[in-house]
Amino acid sequence: MKETHDNPILTVIKAAQPVNEQGEPDKWGERREGDFAIIDGRMYYMRKGHDSKKKDDNDAPQVNEIPTALTDNFIAFITEQIILDDGAKQETAFRIEGRQKNGAHLPVLIIPATQYQAMQWPLRHWGARAIVEADQATPRRLANAILKLSRNIPIVTTYQHTGWRLIDDEWHYLTGSGAIGAAGLNSNIRVELGEGHIKKYALPAPSENPRQFAGKLFELLHVSERNPAIGAVLFCAVVRAVLGECLPVDFSLFMVGRSGSQKSECTALAMACFGAFDSRSFPANFTDTEADLEHKSHSAKDAMFSVDDFAPSVNQQEANKLHAKAERLFRGVGNQAGRGRRNADMSGKAAYAPRCMLIASGEDLPRGTSLLARLLVADIKRGDVDLNYLSKLQNLAQRGELTAAVSAFLQWLAPRINELKCSFPSEVRTIRDKALQEKFAISHPRAADIYASLYASADLFIRFAEEVGTVNSFRANDLMNTIESRLKAIVKAQGQYQKQADEVERFVMLLRACFSAGEVHVGDNLNQGPPALLPFVWGWRSQTPGGDPSGCGSHIGYINQPKRELWLEPEPTFRAIQRFATAQNDPLLINRATLWKRLHERGLLLASEKDNKTGTPRPDVHKSMAGKRCRVLVLNPSIITGGDSE
């Protein structure tokens, strides 16, 4: 046999020992695992091949390992396999560390497992510092090499949301700093909430002396002496937020007021109970995309979540988009539902339902009575907020005393969550039924539930404060009486917002305005001319002093003054009303058929007919007008005249 010399690289690789079970002292050193090896700052694949220059004992070509370089100037290892848990789904990712051949460390990467195998991430994230050799099989081999050479990869869970989770059979409240349980803060539990202001959610370790901080949260009650309900709502909302695991929050708060009313500062106080938030660092605003708001409101589980600056544009198209975005967000909270999606193969994607206590602010309210029924509106006027006390509360927040109060409460709650998941909903139902009996929460069907939810939350926190010695029983009763009266006041006030947004009420107001503005008119049912009484009220004007009046705008029906009946033709009436409303950038958010049905349900229609097909009442009836029979809506003329003689 002819003597030959080995490839020097092969000689060194053969000398490299496989990684042992205990791991190498220097993880960047030379190592060998199966068909893969690291040597001199590069990664290799050991390809089997025949060397015709070498013969075995039978004079056949010797089988050798031929080193094939996979990388030119770097090596990489997987140091962790991460389970990313956002509460709706779990995904796997790899934590990857790399080093160049010259010893320079590369930035640590978190690569989703779905993107790992294609091996496009070295160039994308490390650029020319990490050159992969050009070969069709190299990406697949390099991916396998990194996996095999990264032995004993630890598996860790990273939570991507706040709020309560059952971990190792114990309830923990996840926050950016770790997880708070009955034993305090466990900083070894990983929580990563993403980029932007949402990562500000972080609570401190509970104090060994909860009595010192529990009372700090009561300071929120005094933010406004002129409008004391504001402080009560903020306090109750903060407490209600952390009880979302016991009973999901199905309503939102809306702080409405002019610029300079301090509505954003009040919102920031509630947010400051959960982290280093202020009025310039809210986790979201209404300029965010709908998908972003959906995901963030899901991530902020059992916490306050603010969306700032609801300010519809003067541009109608932009205003409509903003109202649609707000409607989707608030309905998602109210219905506890996220938007369903499908993958390309039609398999279902996780739906991100809001799991937060949502608080929004703006200078205007969202449209629609059903949407407002999902909100508790707090109207803040200039001068309502005591600026000196506001500064005091902001200082408390900056010193971390508000977050300390919440941390102490969470530690107290942790061993009680299982019990509260049964008792808290029952308590809310009891309080709701009592509120309905007292008839102060009847502005809309959800009003009593909202009141009960906030009241029961406050009662639980006061029980905690009494247990830890912050307040005595007399002070506890006094606090609950104060909160009760303030909550009742703001719940009673919700009726005015419902009335303003009620589409039936709006229809009547718009109809009156159309007559007054000369946009519409009705004629006498007998001669089709101006009504004998009050023609001006019914849309008729004289062009010259003493001249005959003529009808203004669109003709929408007739009036039978002897019978005191106003006959409106459905189509032209709705068209005129909608045109008038749209000109004010505030169109009716209800279709024609539903509006007529609502008029009938409210008893505003004087006549109806039975539908021959369905047997149900239909709101329009047959009347003879101008020599023809038409279907009309029959109303009392007093809805326009206000009771004056028609």
C-alpha cells in the first residue's frame, strides 16, 4: 500500500471528542457529535467517502470521513428551547448564541422554530459576520448540526401576558418582573410582554408589611371633590381588574371631557397601579391597528388597559373608521370574544378576546346605544380634578406606592382565587338583584351588572385592608358607604348618554330639525296644500311677505289635522333624515326597517297592520293620499309640535 498523509483538518476533527453528558468546560471549544464537529471556529459535516489513494487490507478503497465546511467564519448553539405562551396558544422558539471565528460574540437571537430550519436567520440577523457555505444541502445540514452540537438544551416557558395563571398547582399573578403568589414575587418565572409601552407592566415584590401600603389605594377616592364619582370609579376599576380570573370583565370605562379636563391624567393614575405608566406612555391609543389593539387587550390579562385619545376626525370617512374601530374593541370586551381567523389550510387560528379592564378616554363618545350599554361613562369637566391632589397622587405613583398596594393585595388574593372563582360571581349577582329592586340602575340592561361588579370589588379590597390592619371596622363601613353612594350616582347618570345615543330619540330630534330647517314638508291630506294650522311648523314658507306659502325641501307625507295624525312615507322620510344626519358627520347607525320597528315598540306609532305572511304587526299601514293608496307611518303630530295646536 502506498503511504499518504491525512488532511490536517480531518486529523484535528478526529481528535475532537464528543460532548460528554456533563457538558464542555468551554462551550465554544472543539467538539464532535455524530456526523458534525466544531474546529477552529467553524462547523463541519463529516461526509463518508472512498479514498482511492488509500487501500484497506483487501486492497479495496478505504472508507474515510471527508470534512465539509458548513460555516465560513462562525459557530452557533441553541442555549434554550423556549415555550412562548400568550394565553391563547403556545409556540416554540430557540434562543441562539453565536461567535465568530475571531472570538467576537454575535447578538443573541430568539428564532421561532418554524423559521429555524430554513437557515435564513444567520444572514438576516448577523449579516456578513455569519457566512453560511454555498451548497444546496448546507442549510439542512447546518440546522441539524446546531441541534446536535447543542446538547442538553433546557426547556423554559416564557409567558407573554399578565394576570393569573395556575403554575405548579398554585395561582400566580404574572407581571413584567415575574409572578406574584402566596409566597411573594418569583422572579424566576419569565414574563415578556413585547416591545413598546406595554412592557411597562411590572409590579414590585409584595412588602412584608402590607398594612403600610394597602391604604395608599384609597387615595384615589379623593382625586375630585367636585365630581367624587370619578375617584370611586378609578379605585373600583383597579380592584376589579385583578379579579378578572374570578369573573371576566364585560364592560369598559370611558373618561370623556374637553381638552384640559385632566381625563388622561386620571386614566394614567389607574394605569400607574400596574407599572411605570403616565399620561405620555399609555400601552395603546386609537391610532393603533385593530389587530394590535386586540392582541394587547388580550395580553393585559387581569390588569387595567388604557386606549387613549378617541378623537373622531372632521373627515367623515376617517371618523367612521375610528368609530368602527372603537365599536369592535368595546364589543369585544362586552362579548368576551375575539375575531375568528383561519390559516391558509383553513385550520383555526387562536382568537384573542380582551381579558383586561379597559379604560378609554376622549373628547367624544362612541356611537350607538348598544355600544354605550357596554360602557361606564365618566364625564370630567374642567375644574373637576383637584390639581394639588392630582400631584400628590402622581408622586405616590412615582414612588411606587400604588403598585406596592396592588402587589400586597395580589399576594393576599393568591391563596383565595379558587374560592373566589365561586363566591365572587355569586356576590355580584346578589348585589345586582338588589340594585334592580331599588330601581336606580335601569338606564340599560347592563347597568346593574356594572354597578354590582364594581361594588363587590371594592368590598373585597376593603376586607383585605381590614384583615391586614390598615382600616378598622368603622372606617371600613364608612368607606363602603362612600363608595356605594358615588357608584349609584354615576350609574344613574348613564341614562343621559343612552338617551343622547338612542336612535329613536335621535330620529324624533332630527325630524323636528328637518322641519325647522326647511329640509322637509308635509301637505294637507285632503288638498295636498299647506296645512290649515301652523304651516310654518310643517315645512311651508312664504317667499314674499303676505304671499302664499310653498313647501320646502322634500315632500315626505301628509297631515290629517282633524284626526291629529301625521302620515309619513317611509322611504322619503328615512332618506331625508339620513341625509340631514350625515351632513353633521353623525349618520343614523340603524337601518330603516329596524328604526320603524323600534318606533312601534316604543308606542310612537298610532296604527299598525297585521302582516298577512308572518302574522306579526307591521309598522306601516295603508292610507289614501292624493288619489292613491300608500303605506305610511302614522304618528301623533305632537312629537313635532310639542303639544301645541296642530
